[in-house]
Amino acid sequence: MAEHFMLKELREGPEAVKKTLQFCEKLVEGIHDRIASLGVDKGFIIGSGTSFHASVATQYLVNKFTKYHFTAVPASEFEDWTPLVTNDYIIFGYSQSGESSDIIKAVKVAKTKGIFVIGITNTEDSTLTKVSDFSLVTQAGEEKAVVATKTYDAQLTAGSLLAYSLSKHERAQKLKELLLKDIASKLEDVLKREKEIKELAEKYKDVEHIYILGRGVNYANALEAGLKFKEAAMIHSEGFAVREFLHGPIQLVDEKTPVIVLLPTKTALEGSLKALEKLKGYNAPVIGIVGDEVKADEYVRETIVIPTVEDELSVLPVVKAIQILAYYLSVLRGLNPDKPTKLTKVVKYEKSK
């Protein structure tokens, strides 16, 4: 059987990250200077599907490390969220293709209100690059599978680089240095675990539901995992902030429904203990995506081990493990992850004008 594009492309993630860092490092400095010249201090980060999850991750990093305050909003909702006064707002707009109807419509609405737009896309000369005031083009290369993998890696990379470059915070500068230096190699380390992740997928391929819990920047990956398992494997799956899961959704937990908890660092483990204790009490099958320096065996039934990196940087190795698991759940269920039957690579319902 021919190799699926999804598998090929998720394996290309480390190279996509390397090339995006090389291409965008100087460009983000230009964005920093331009934003400073505008005198703005807040904005929106918009996108749809996986691109919205990149928006959530970027919001976390920008708000944590810079003087700016951003709100992540689905592109399809942006028009309803637009404030009355917009002269001190900017927008970061994410779109892998640069052609999605929702992102293009949202950006055009923003432009009519005088909002400065920075488009972040993987497609040069796309509509998004043409309607934006400034463009950041990620370097993932063509992605043929409908289920996004390496383009999300590149979006997270660009968003992280942008957030750290907008910051004067000492920790942000350390994170930027580590991002540039060796984050791609950490993704390669995750790929070496592919066989183990496939074996885990064998155990859980017949489940009807999966819940995914994350905190901090990995809340975005909990949402992304929920989307990936739906798209690729046709499993009902939902992502939650770890402790929010205790406010209602935990009622659905039983002995047959796996709960994946994202535990890449000791900080993540400490922030998840209350939920882990509750899940253990209900005998839920807990799968931990666990940093190799994190001791979580007491709380989880299964583990996917990833390299331990700084908490904010863990967003990339964590999602690589999620992508591999989603792929093998898909093929083991007899599905084609390249072409989910009801999905298209680009969601277009209006012609760009």
C-alpha cells in the first residue's frame, strides 16, 4: 500500500520547523518594528479549524510575555466580535492556504475598519497575502493531506517566534534561543517513538469517545487533538482545559473511555494533579503524553514519552505525538486520513472579490 500523505507530511514536521525559523527570524523583527510604530497595544488572532488552535497558542504566548493583549477568535465569528473603536487594534490572521472564505471575509471586514492586518500563511501569493498589510509565509511546503500536520507545526513555530520577538522579557529571549537552536531535533525524537504510538493505537482503535486535557499553551493542543481524532479517525473527541474538565464533562468518564492528559513538564503535572486523582478514582483509562523527566506513572495507565523541554516550547513535541496517534487510529480503523469523506483541504463557500 502506498504511504499516506498524512504520514509523510507529519514526518516532515522537523524540516518545516527548521525552514520556517530560518525564513521568518528576520521578518518577525520587522513586524516588531512595525507594530511599535503603530502605537497599538491590543488585537485579535483569528483562524479556522487547526489555524484557530494556532491562534489560541499564540494568544497564550503573546499575552504572557509581551505588553500586548490579544484575543483568539474563530475567523467565522470575528465580524460579531469587532469592537466599536478599532484604531488601536491589530490582527494576526492564520490560514494554511490563505484562501479560506472565513479568514478572507474577516480580514476584509477588519480592513474596512482600519485595522492593521498581519497574515500568517503557508501559501505565497495567496489571497491572504494580498489583502494583508504584512505577511509572514511559513515554509512547510505543499501539504496534500486534508488533515493538517506539518503546516500546524509551522504555524506554531511562527507564532512562538513572533511572541518571543515582541517581548523584552528575559525568559522569552531564552525561549527564543532554544526554539531556534534545537526544537526541531526534539520533534525528530518524537518521531522515533512512532512504533510505540502505533502499538498504543492498536489498543484503543475501537473506542467511541476520547477526551484530551491540556493546560497553558497545551490547551491549544487539547483542542487540536479533539479535531484531529474527529477528522482522521472519526472518533468523537473533545479537548478541554485540565481543570475545566472537572466542571461538568467528567460526568461522562467511564472505564471504557480514554482520557489523554498532556503532561510534558513537571509544571504541567503539578497543575493537573487534581484532575488525575479524580480520573484515577473513576478507573478511567488515562493516557499521558509525558516528558521523559516527568514521573507520572502513579496517575496514568499508558504513556507516550516525549523529550522534556521548557513548558512553553512543549507545544511542538506534544502535537507531534498527537498527530502520530491520530494517523494510526485512522488507518487501523480502515480509514483514509488523506481524504476524510466530508472534508476539503480549503473551506470555500464564497468567491474572493
